[in-house]
Amino acid sequence: MQFAPVLQEVAARVNATPPEERLRRPGRWAYALRDAVALARPDWIVTHHDLQLEALAAAEEVDSVENAPDADLAASALGGAALELTETLRGLYPSGIIAASVTGPVTMAARLAARLAESDIDLEAAALDCGDAVAALVAAHAERGASRVIVWEPDAGRLEPGALAQAHEPLLRRLALLGVDAVAVGAESLRDCDYAALACATGGRGAALLGADAFDDSASVDAALAGVQESAGADAILISDGPVPGDCDLTALRRLGERAAETKTPGGAT
């Protein structure tokens, strides 16, 4: 198994560092994250989890959802902070797996509309436009050192599967050109999108979600891993369902990383 927890809240706890530092001083935040990584020993070092970032970044540059393709997310202050974090982590872990997080196009479109107070939008068209913007941001993350991408798409169920697949097509094309594998996290309807793996509440494909209760204690760790092995297999990517709670049992977190390492199979995914 490959362990890919989001450790930003744990990093804030073990370093007594405000989570806002991730955006204000991303280089410094990478060092705070390093301490959490040393504790959990994940296989994938996940940059962050922020479902608002791309929408807020776009809102810095455009005044309507239909203009989303004009937004250069990498050039925005928020996008630049995310890229600096990716680049600094690559410097800290030259041979490690750095997994950049991005928000999926449907979720970005819905949140951008909310930010701009546009209540009557064509979500299908808006998601297509946001797909292009997210694809460009993914390319920038890859240039800064990301070797994997996690696409968080909790709003996927708001589109029919065919329209959802179209919205993700620009992103998938760019990933293919970059030669970077990505995992989608969201709804079952994402199964029709050609991601390397999918994690969702109903099981997914090649990946599985770990809820907050998986980090309660050692017994919870054992139960969570047993369930994942049964549903997703020994080579599954284990992704926390959002940030691991900052008040989690740190011994359980460490144990989960150890147990995931114990379950790796020869020739398994890396």
C-alpha cells in the first residue's frame, strides 16, 4: 500500500505554527510539514488540501465565471504560494513522491460562482472552462517538481457522467503529456474519467479513503487497513479524506504509516 495523508493540520500542531503560514510563507511552511512527514512516514508527500484555493485565485483575475479561461492561476498570489510549496518540498525530498493537490473543475466552477455571487450559471460550460485553468496549474506544479497529482472533486455529482468526463478532459490530456499520474477523489461518477486511480466513499479503483476516525487509536488503524485491503487490494493508495485531524492520536498516525509499509507487496506501486 501507498500511504498519502494530508498532514497540514498535524504540521500546525507539532510545530505550533498557524495553518495560514501555508499561504503567507509557503517556504517556511514546507519545513513545518517536514516534521509531520517525519512522524507519519508517508509514501506520498501531499502538498495541501484547499477546495477554495483555485476559485479564490481565479477571482483575483476575472469578474465572471465565463471568463475563467482567462485566469492564470499560477500567476496569482494564491497559486504562486501553492507552487512555491511544491518547489520547496521537492528540494527537501529530491527523490520523494511529491503529490500536488488541485481542485477539480466542477468544484472550482461552483466555488468561483459562489465567490462572484453568480447564482445562475451553466455549470457544465463553467466546468469546461475551469478544466483548462486547472490543467495549466497542474503543468506549473509539474514544472516545480510534483511527481503525482491529487484532484479533489467533491462536487462531481452535480454533473452527469458524460459532462463530468468532458470537464476533466483538458486536465487528463495535460497529465498524459506531462507523464504524471493522478488520483481523483470524489464521487463514483468519476470512474468514467481516465485517472490512474479513484478514491471515493463507495470504494473507488486502486485507491481508498481513510476517514478521520482511522486516526483515533491503534485499533482504528488496524480496522481501517483491514477494510482497505479487502475492498481496494494490497497495492491501493491510501488517501486521507481531507486533512488528518490535528488532534488525532499521533501514535496511531505513526502506526498507520508503519502498517502501510508492512503491507507493501513486491513490485507494488510506488
